[in-house]
Amino acid sequence: MINKGLNRLFNNLNKATTTLNKHSLKLIFFVMMLVLSIGLTASCQNKAKRNSAMEKKENRVTEKIFKSDEEWKEILTDEQYRILREKGTERPGTGLYDQFFVKGRYYCAGCGLELFESGSKFDAGCGWPSFSIPADKKSIDENRDISYGMVRTEVVCSRCDGHLGHVFNDGPPPTGLRYCINSASLVFKSEEEIKKEENQSVK
Ligand code: FE
């Protein structure tokens, strides 16, 4: 009788322990999954933040240049200042690079960032230098311009925010774009000048 009683007691204890173990395992498993999912979510969020920061960095050509009006006036001619910093426009047909088709590259007159290559320049007959595509899209920013009762897309240097001109949808293929740029916003360097500068920097 005593043995039977003891056996029943042990059996009950075993059952209770097994049930308890099952519950404990379930609880441990649940906690582990919870910790894992929190970790994964945090990791994904961090990765997304890093990717977003990298994308922003990649979309920027370089760090912005900020100068006061006085500082710009010191390094720009009056005409360059009026156009680059005050969003002016040169009279059509008067700019240095309107009818100018030498092989080379065009740089921002404010900060020196490369903006266009001569290969994309064409004679639009509008009186301003016209390009079908920038040297690098990242070097040019676009702003909606509703001045003078028109809706246009202003283009500015992405590094110094200098006003360059406007972009229109009546350019030649394949882009169909016409970047209509003020000569005063640009500085040209011929292929020979660029090669000479590159050789000097190597020496
Ligand atoms: Fe610039």
C-alpha cells in the first residue's frame, strides 16, 4: 500500500515537472523570439538609417559652400555677382560662350565645380549657351521658379547654390532637355588647359 502510494506520488510529481518544463520551455522560447525580433528590428532600422545617410551623401557632389554677400562680391565680377547671387540674366547674344564651341569643360564661376562638357553643348539659337545634359546630374540642383509670371525650372550649382539659368523641355534627343545657361555663371577650360593642369599636379 505504501509503495503504491509512493509510486502514485512520484508519477504525479513527474507529470507536474514535465508540465512545468513544457511551460518553462515555451516561455523561454517566447522570450528568445521576442529578443531576437527586437534585435532584428533595431538592426534593420539602423541599416535603413545608414543607407539613407549614404544615399544622401552619394547624391551630394561635395560639401556645400557658404559665403556672405561681401565675400562673394570680393571674388566675383559685378556681372557674375548679379547673375550668380541675384538670379540675374545676361542679355541674349551677349555672353562669352553663346557662339563658342571649343572642346573642353565648363565650371561654375562661383566655386569651380565642373558643370558641363563641350560635347553636350549645342546652338539652340536662343542667345544663351545651351547644353543637353550636365556633366554630372549631382552637380546641378533644380528649383521651381514662378517669377515674371512664368513657371520655369531654375538650375543652380549644387555646391554654391549659384544661379546658372533654367532648364526647358525643348532640347535635342536623347534627353530632350535644354539647359539654358548664362555665360557669366561659367568658366571654360579647353582640353589642352585641363591636360596641362593635370600634368602639373602629377609633377
Ligand atoms: Fe558653384
